[in-house]
Amino acid sequence: MNESPEKKERTPSQPSDRKPDMTRTGKAVIPDEAGGDGEVKKKSPKSSDAKNPFIGTIIGAVKGIVYITVVIVTGVALAFFFVIPVGNDIFALVKDEEVIDVTIPEMATLNDVADIFYENGLISYPGIFKIYCEFTENKNSDFYGVYLAGDYSLSTTLNYSQLLEALKPSSEVTVVSVTIPEGMTTDAIINLFVDEYGIGTKEGFVEAINNYDWGEDYNYWFINELEQTGWSEDRFYRLDGYLFPDTYFFYSDATEVEVISKLLDNFDSKFEESYRNYVASVGMTVDEAITLASMIQTEAKYLSEYALVSSVFHNRLDHADSYPTLESDATIMYAMEHNLGSRPETLTGTEYDSPYNTYKHNGLPPGPICNPGYNAIIYAIYPRSTNYYYFVANNDGYSVFSETKSEHDQAIEDVRNGVAISTLFQGGSGDDEDDEDYDDEE
């Protein structure tokens, strides 16, 4: 077998001693134009841009002009449809003037204010208004996020800053905390605001309480009911009983109407519709219930006796043929305090001439004798069922309740002699069912 001649390997660095191969067409195949398998690689034809650089420059310039044009048109569109309208809304540059009345409620938030302004046409972009306020309000101010409640007449030509400023207290205004105790009379409440806190005048409060048209702006249902049923001409104050006792916060420049409205708002929220319905179902008006509550509030020193005192008055009202008068010392003392300017420590007689004297005049007095708290109102509406028709205050602050006149006379004698035992400490409360515990403090 013949051996093949040994082939000499050639490294890439060695030059080839072969002649260029010839294709079938007779053209030489250049080594670097051939692939590893000997195939011919075709060169890409040169682009027209490379052949004509001027055309490429023109195309590039056109693209730049188009881009700039798009940017300018977009910017103009944004300015026309957004930037200019928003800027006009913020700074009120071009607006038709119109005065619009708005009401800012108590404890209004920035969202509330923005919505009210938007709904009434004072601003067009509530979201932008809120952002503006967040960035411009002084977060270190005592009035940051505080907006004065009340009625405002605002012009559509006011800018955001002016609208915001209109709702802010002045630098001289302070916030005061006022506590109205349960059972405070209307006279005492007026004196509290005027003399102690320098808010309003006595004449201004009397006008707001007796004559202000609350139906026009506030529409309180209980005042509407009082207007419909009417009230006695002997009544000292129209809104006696409805100035709900509580702790309130007021601005030092608050008006008398603003103060009274806040107290009436509180009463409105406390006196639920179910109470109204029940009072009507037992043949009473709300004003009669509040009058009764004011008597309970004044006569009973401790909360544990509210239900018993209420039962005495209800029993007498329900049996008016036998007990035509309520015989409450507190009603006489209220009349004396209002007429004479001071309340006597004790009542020395029951002959004082006044329509509020429930020893001389039948039934309830002309109106509430104080502004009762929530518990007194509840017990006036839902009394305890007892057989009591009398009570007398004992020396320990509690009372001795009696079913008959003879028992009552004996209780009075025992109190004078210091030997009376208050009913709640006798092991029974006179209930039809004596099984309920009481608190011993108000």
C-alpha cells in the first residue's frame, strides 16, 4: 500500500505559496474575501448618503426643525390649556367680579374649604388650591390648618392668598376655652362670656337669644317647634334650657350669634330623634321635657337621685287633680335670682310673687329654670316608676322621699332635728322594683 506524501502544516503567520484560486468565471478569489468554506462574501453597496453628504445634512436639519416645532407646539398647548388657566386661578389675574356668600362650618378642614370654594365658583382647581395652601401656610403658626367658621361674602377677584387670609384669625385673636357647668342659668352664661372672657355684650347676647331669626340660617328643629307651639310671655329667655353645658373653644372675637349657635349645635346633636318621638308619644312637648329636666338638674344634688326627683314631678303632673302644683323651691329661687341679681342661699318662704312660683301656679313654670345636662334630660324623659309625691333635702345633701303628706311632714321634722335618713340609705328607693344600684356622685 503506497503511503501518501507527508503534508506540511502551515501556521497562520506563514505566507501562502499557493496561487489564487480561480472561479468558474475566471475571476480570482481574494483570500480575505472568502469565507472559511471558500464561499465568496459580497460587499454591501455604498449608501446614497455616503455618495452625497449634502443630502444627509439636509435630512438631519429637517428632523431637528420638526422636533423643535413639536416641542414649541406642545409647550404652547400646555400653556394655553393648563398653565395660563391655573395661573389665572391662583393669582386672579383676569376674572369677572362677583360677590358670593359661603358658609364655613365648625372644624372645617382644608379639603372642606377647597370643596366649598370650588362648588361656589371661587376657585376652579381645588387640588391646586390645596397644594398652594400646604406650601404657603406657616406650619409654626398656632392657626395652621385652622379656618374660622362663619358666613363670608367673598369676591371672585380674590386670589388664593386673599381667600386663605379671609378665613384666618388676625394676629390679635386668641382661642379661649370656656366651660359651662350643668345647671348654669342663661344670665350666668351671658355674664361668663362678657365679664370673664370679654366676648360679646350683654345686650348682644340677649338679642341673639330672644330675637335672632335662627330659622333663616340655622333652621334648628327645636326652635321651630317652640315657635309653632308658642311660649309664655312670662318666660325670661326664649332659649332658656337649650344652651347646652359643655367645654367649648371660641375665638376671642367671636360674635354673640356664633357663640350661641355652637351651644345650640351641641343640644341638637345630643337630643336624638328617638327622644323626640318618645316625648311626643307620652303627650309632652320637647320644651316641657327640657323644663322638667331643668328642675331635676337644680333640685337634685347627686346623679343617683335624678330618677327619684323626676318620678315625683311626673307623678304630680300625671295626677294634677290631686296635686295641681309642683311645689319646687328651685323655680322660686330662679325667679329671685333673675329679678334681684342674686340667688338666696335658702328659701325662707313660698310667697314670692312670680309666674315661676310653682307653689302658687299650677303645672310647669313658664320655661326652663336653667340649662340642664344630658343626664337630667334623659331622666326627665324616662322617669323611674315610684309612688313618691314629695321630697325634702336632707342635711347630707341627699333627700328624703315620701308618698303621703303626713310622711313628708314627718320627714321635714326629722331633717330639722338632724335625725332624718335619706331614702337612698334606707335600703330601698321606693321603686316598684327596688333592684337598681346608683352612683353616689354627680
